[in-house]
Amino acid sequence: MDLFHNLAIGFSTAAQPANLLYAFFGCLLGTLIGVLPGLGPLATIAMLLPITYALPPDAALIMLAGIYYGAQYGGSTTAIVVNLPGESSSVITTIDGYQMAKQGRAGVALSTAAIGSFFAGCVATLALAALAGPLTAAALLFGPKEFFALMILGLILSSVLSSGPFIEGIGMVVLGMLLSMVGTDLSTGTQRFAFGVPQLFDGLDFVPLAMGIFGFAEIVKNLEQDDKLSLVTQKITNLFPTRDDFRRMVPAMLRGTALGTLLGVLPGGGAVLSSFASYTLEKKLSKHPEQFGKGAIEGVAGPESANNAGAQTSFIPLLTLGVPSNVVMALMVGAMNIHNIQPGPEVMTKNPALFWGLIASMWVGNLMLLILNLPLVGLWVKLLTIPYRYLFPAIMVFCSIGVYSINGGTFEVYEAAVFCVFGYVLIKLQLPAAPLLLGLVLGPAIEENFRRAMVLSRGDVSTFLTSPLSAALLAAAAIAVILIMLPTIRTRREEALQE
Amino acid sequence: MTGPTIRDQRAFASGALFLAFAVFFFVTALNYPAGTAARMGPGYFPRLLAIVLAAIGLAVLLGAVRRTAERQALHRWDVKGLVWVTGSVILFALLLFPLGLVGSLFVLIVVSSRASSEFTWKGALANAAVLIALCLLVFVYGLGLRLPVWPALLN
């Protein structure tokens, strides 16, 4: 079997001592920032991106991926123990997880989350490995118009799934695309929107922008709301679920994993959406929906499996089609660019060891997280007692050094300062920043494919509708837009996406 | 009722922001040749995007003055926190080469700490000492990043 042969290549890469160490480091760091509220995987990956310059590409990507799925584990720990979601993907876990903790079943909830995440991680790793081949083959059939249509679909879905009014999400996407026009036009060599500033000739760098908005501006926001944590510190004793617990959590895990695996692949999907969808599904299917919100174990098992599966399968569109499905994946594009790897179908053919090594490392990382997490719960919870006034200067220091080391110059640091102010404006206007960043990352590729498709069709726009594939993708995007405009779905979406 | 009133201040400001960016990009893009649909110049796509953004901005703006719009005031701004945080980053960039990493980090940490309502000199100084030591250990000696550690005068 090809699949096993490929996985064997992957494991031989992932099992190299150095790569094991970086996977471990990524998982540890991911858990750490997952536990700490106010510091997400996005800012952390952005912070470490320039530093990975010194690492070999496979080690760099393995570590950064570990941060992303490690954060899903860490986020659930604080959600359960102190009713504080460390990550947006574990918001839903606070509902039943914290109730379980209050009933003295924190240990059971934690191990449920860990087992569910591990199981989902294993399945998602296999799904990633199985789907990678066919999807890569499909990607090779894509021409400019199909890629254009695919990216439009991804951007539309990402604004459908971001909080706030849909039209404002689309506005942010378009604004992001306009910002991506800054710099040298690749086809003609013209400097656009650079105003003679040489540092802008290569375009606006993604990292200072992400850091300004998700690092610095986020700090200003967090400082405004100075609510104190009330820790329910209790000894976490019994970790083992009972036989009855198992009977209830296993089906929920299976469903959560399936849902997360599917939704993760979707452009615009990922961990957050998967966990919300799974909770809704479990509540619908349960014979005892009244127990939800009062410590139902399904309400922990399902979403925790789903968010981990979703986090991992969101790598699929990136690695096979070269299209990032969410902002963290957009940052992975940046990481690959640093190492001169063009994300897309060619990763698998040109760098099989890297490709399969990354996938295999996810399974290894999940195993590490399972072992790492349960015994260390006490330590993670203690971390929460560090006051934010000591924590945020540390975040500022790491962000600033990270931004500086992109090019070893201070221009990027000033850029981050500007986007800090811009990010604060966005927060105050409640405009979602994620669609902006996706637009920024996909903008150049969309323009290039659009221009190429139009050259091939001699300026005829109908070319996008005559190719069945691109017509289908654009139709899906149109349906998503129409659905979101329907009043009933609109209100339900607003309820579901409220954070 | 005389004339439209801004019911939703948040949406109104958002629409205005979109419109302002759209106008800025459109006007700037006029400097670049547009070409034709079959052979697009560097100005074609940005102009197209700017028009789309202007339309969206207008729609958001009109939605805010609609009679059915929800009343929503703008959030209060914490200008002080924003100034301390942004200012500390700018100071770090300004001082990195003249003062070196140790000095500029010290300024960054102390100035940004002022943004917190629970600021104390003792806490900020202790935090600075710990963080600077950590950075030297991790970034300079551990990862070997090229950073000017000490003031330029000493080199």
C-alpha cells in the first residue's frame, strides 16, 4: 500500500531525535499558550516565525504545527478547571466541562478531553494521509480559473464563518486584498502603493501585520477589561472515567471526530467551527438534552474531539491545494515561504520527506500531548495565577524581537506599531481581523490567477462559468452568500458565532 | 424626524472606514495603467477591488442610517493604554541600535507596563530584570540571533 509506504517515510522523518525534540517543544509551547488566555497560537506562531529561519524546514514546520494543535489541548484544560477558555476553540468546553469540575469530576473531564483529542488526532492524521494523494492529483487539474474560483469560495466561507455581519467580513477580505497589492506587481514590475519606500517594494509583510493586530492591539484590549480570575482550585484526583462515562463519551467522540475532520477541510473552517457544530449536534442527538449545561460528558467529548480533528485537517487544503483555510494556516504559508517551499501540490512530490514527516509528527505530537497533559495539569493551572501585568510585557518583548528578526531591521517594528493602532480601531468597530489577513495572503494569488484566466479567455468573463469545476465552486460561494442572507439562518448564525 | 440620523454609530464608522480606504486605493491606482480585460495592467485589479470595497462601504453606511437599524453607540476608547503600548514599541525600535538590546528592552518593558492599571515600579523593574535575562539566554546565546546587545558607543 502506498499509504503505508508514505507513512513509513513520514515516521522515519518525524522520529529523528531533532524533530522529536522540536515536536515536543512545539507541543509544550502550544499547551502553554493554550492555557494562557490572551495569547493564542496565531500570535505565538507569528512570533516564532522569524526564529525558525535558523532551523531546517521540516523541524520548523513540525514545531509550528505542534503549537497549533497543542493549543487546542491547553485551551481545554483551563476551560474545564477555571471556566476560562484559553482558546476560542474551547469556548464551548467551558459549558459542560466546568460544570463537571464543580461536581468534583474535573479529572474525568480532563481525561475525556485528552482521550477525545488523541483519538481525533489519530483519525485526522490518517484522513490527512489518505486524502493527500487524491487531492494533490485533483489540484494538478486546476487551472487559473479553477484556482481563482476556489480561493473566492474560501474567502466567502471565511467571512460567513467569522463573527459580525457578513457584509463587513467581506469588506475586510477586500481590504486585505487591497493591502496585498502594495509592492511590486509581478507581471509588469510596477511599484504599486509603495510611495518610494524601498522596504515596501516586497509588499507588506504578513508577520508585523498579524503581530500588530493579534499581539499588541489584543493586549490593549485585554488591559481594558481587568476582570480577575476566580480559581476553583481543588485537588484533581480521579482521572478515570467510569464504565457509564465511557458508554456515553465514545459515540460522541466518534461523531465529533467525523464532524471535525470534515469541517476542518472546508475553506474557512477549522477548530472553532468544528467544536461549535459538534456541541450542537450532541445536544440534538442526546436522549437527555436537559443535562447539557449541567455537566454532560458528551458536551466535552464531542467538541474536544472535533476541535482537534478540525485543527489537523485544516492542513489539507494548505498542503494539497496551496490554499490556507484559516489564519493560522495563512501563517504556515509564511513559514513555508521563509524556507522557499511553495505550498501546494508540489510539496508532496518535491519534498515527500517533509510532507509525510509533518503528517507523522502530528500523530507523534498527539501522543506526547496525551502524556504531557494529564500529569502536568496542576502546573498549567498554577500558570494562570501569574498576573497579566507581568505577562503582557513578556508578550510584547517576544513579539518585538520576533518582528525585528524578520529582516534584522526596525522598519518592521514600526510597521507592527502602526498595525497595533489599526487593530485597535478594528476591535473598537467590532470588525473581524481574520478575513483581512486571509485576503492579504490570498490577494496576490487571486490577482495572478484572475489575470491569467482573462488572458487565456481574451477578456471574456464568462470563462469562469464555462469550466464545470470553477462554475461549481463559484455556485457554492453564491449559495453560501444567499443562505446567509436568509433571515432565519442569519439569526442562528449570529447565535452560534457569538463569542 | 428631520433627515436621517445615525442610529448605528459602530456600523457607520465601519462603512466610513471602508469608503476611505476604497477612495485612497482607487485614487492612487489611477497612477498605474489599467490596460484591458484581456491584458490587464497593474492598475486594473486594484481599481476593481476599490470599487467593490466602495460599494460595500456604502452599503454598510446606508445600513447604519436605516430606520430599522439597531441603536449602537461607539465603544469608549482607552487612548492611554493604546499610547503606552504603541509608544513602547516605537521606543524599542528607536533605541535598539543606540542603546542595544538590554537598554531598549528595559525601556520597552517599563513603558508598556505603565499601560496596566496595577502598575508598580517594583514589579515592573523586577519583571524587566527577569525578561531581559531570559531574552539574552534564549535569543542571543541560545538561538544566536544577530542583535546588538550593548550600546553602540561601547563597540
